[in-house]
Amino acid sequence: MQFDLDAVRAQFPALAITDNNRARIYFDNPAGTQVSKGVVERMTQCLIESNANVQGEFRTSQKVDALIADAHMAMADLLNAPSAQEIMFGQNMTTITLHLSRSIGRLLKQGDEIILSRMDHDANVAPWLLMAEDFDLVVKWLPFNTESCEFELDKLDDLFTRRTRLICIGGASNLTGTIHDVRTICQKARDAGVMTYIDAVQSVPHVSTDVQDLGCDFLVCSAYKFFGPHQGILWGRRELMEQLVPYKVRPAPTEIPGCFETGTQSHEGMAGTLAAVEYFSWIGESMSRHYHDKYPQFSGRRKFVHSAMDCLFDYEAGLALKLVSGLQQLPGVRVKGITSPDAMNRRVPTVSFTVDGMNPDEIARELAAKNIFVWSGHFYAVEAARALDIYDTGGAVRVGPVHYNSKSEIEHVLNVLSDIVPRANVA
Ligand SMILES: Cc1ncc(COP(=O)(O)O)c(C=O)c1O
């Protein structure tokens, strides 16, 4: 079976909700996706059947221990981690990064250099600026081309010196949708002996993610962006994780992953994250058979989830193309980032745009009145919004479809926008 949108949509109860007989159109996905039935069921089951703390001698505790192990394994499959022990759960990407940056900082010496990107969400910028302040480090910036919204990687070579210790880069931009060439960046970093910290929050929901193929050292993502609950997940290369000093309480485990999973975790969150991976696996098994041959090295769920991501990516590229080309037809609309029809494989379908003479919040409000949910603003991509000169003018409107959105929903938002934008107050 090929990708079956009706079967997919039937998995998401929220997609069927209407308000005054008007369907909800969810294009707010880059800020958080809807969850599948399986996620709700697993979370509910966890709270009813295994609601206990860990490592007790009794049934509910043992059940939750087994669930936690399954959730680690599921994330190892999704990210192709060599071991489930290298997967760490936490509250969200931001909290995990703030937490880990303290430990990474202790590996560095005064005057060491770190490289941050002008494209990233502040969650992969501010924690490192704070670390640089605490440990007296030098911060260098990787700029991007403000026309193409891609990094010019030859500029990266000039930034590396013998003092460079860490580079922090996103997998895909939450503002422009650009997919960054993380593999090449990691290769360059490895050649220069530099650690890599990848914020994959916006790439994991759209592209197959393989930490071994990327060659990174740390990679973080958030389950609520990939159809799961509010939770963050870190993969860290074992050799490095074992070198770090964990900020932990004394009775907590001393080995990974437990030493970085501070306090009592959200077990129901882990149950939901496990179900999100199971959902991808279902797509891989039932609708993505023609992608299986791409992953001869994998078997079982790992093969299914990676095949599923490729299948979803191809479907989403069609949505991105329709959205970008439709927006470009509208007067005064300026799409940020990659627009070339043959370059949709270099972006996720997250599309931000401005309209001459109109405030982004006003457009989001008008769309909301038609039950179309989009975000407006700078989306915490502070550096990127500044570089694109939209930070002080209200940012952009962001329409962020995912694989459960349809081409007719894209047509609908374009139609509504074609009524809104001619009302712009252009001098
Ligand atoms: C690219 C990117 N990184 C990090 C974050 C922060 O994630 P969390 O809410 O899990 O802290 C977001 C949230 O929108 C994001 O889009």
C-alpha cells in the first residue's frame, strides 16, 4: 500500500474536531503536533496500570521499569543509536540543553572557542552563551545567506582554530524550514577535533535521522513535535557521555542514561513517546514497503521507522511545493528561504512569509477566524529573525503542514490568504 492519507488521519482524534461545523486546520505543527490514538492509549494505560516509581519489588514498579526500557529502545530505533543506554529523556529540548551545557562546559578551558549558528532556535544558542559566560569561552558565529537561507559551509572552515571545541547546529530551521547539511558539518568538525551538538527538534518529525550516519556527538529532539507528548530526548555518544560530570543527586544512578535523567521522569510521557515511534513503525510496515530496500542494514522496527520517514518526507515535499508556489503567486507575499521547485528536498514543509504592509499577527488572527491555525512572530529564532530583518517588525507568518495535512487544506489556506492579502496597506 502507498501512503494513505485517510488511514493516517483516522489515527488522530483531534483532526476530526469541528467548531460550529467548521473543520480545524492544523498548520501550527512546528510548535507542536497532534497525537495519535496510540499515544493517548499508551499514556492512559501507563497511568492506570503502571503508575509507580521505578525499581521497586512490586508489580506496578516492575511494569514501569519495562516500559521505560521499551521507550529507550524505541528512541534508539528512531535515531539509529548504537545502544538504548545512549538515550536520555528529559522535560524538553531546552531544559535538556541547559542541563547538559553545564556538564559540557566542565570539559572546556578558559579561552576555548565554540561556534553557534545565526539560524538556530534560541534553545540551541542561549544555553551556550550562558556556558560561554560561565567558563570564559570565545563565541564565534556561523552566518547564513539571507537570500537562500542556507549556510555557506566554506565559511565554517575559516571559523575553526586549534581552540575550537564545540559547534551547535540545528537539523532544520523552525523559521525558514531549511534542512542543514549536518553530515558535512559533522565531518568537518570531526576532522578538526570539534564536538557537535545537533538540535534536531525540527528535522526528526520530517526526515529519517541516523546519528551514526550523521556522525554527530549529541542530538536532541522533542516528542511533541513528532506526534508524541511533551517530552525531550537526547542521544549522546557513549564515550563523551561517560566523560561528562553529571549534575545529579547522590543516590541517583552513576551510569548513563540514569545519571542524566534527573529526578522522577514523566513515565507517561515515555509511554507516549514509545507510541509515537510505534505509529511511525505502523506507517513503515503498512505504507512504505517501497522504501524498505534503502535500509538493508536495519531490520524490524528500525527498518520500518526509517522507511516511514522517507515515505512521509516525499509526501510532505508535495505539500511544500504546493504551499510555496501558491504563496509566491500572491501579491506582496515574500517567502523566506528555499522556494525553487526542484529544491524541496532541501527544506521541510515549514514555510514562513511576510506580506508587505500587513502585520503577521493580524494575518494569523484572520486565519484563526476561519479555524486555520498558524503561528506568527519570530518563533524564538532570534538570530535568524534579526538576520532576515524581521525581528522588529513582528516576524513572519508560519504555515507548517505535516504528513497528516492534505493538499486541499493547503489550497484552502491559499484561497483564504488570497482574500486577506489584497487588503494590505501598501503605500
Ligand atoms: C528548532 C527548535 N529547537 C528547540 C526548540 C525548543 O524545544 P522544547 O520546547 O522541547 O524545549 C524548538 C521549539 O519550538 C525548536 O523549534
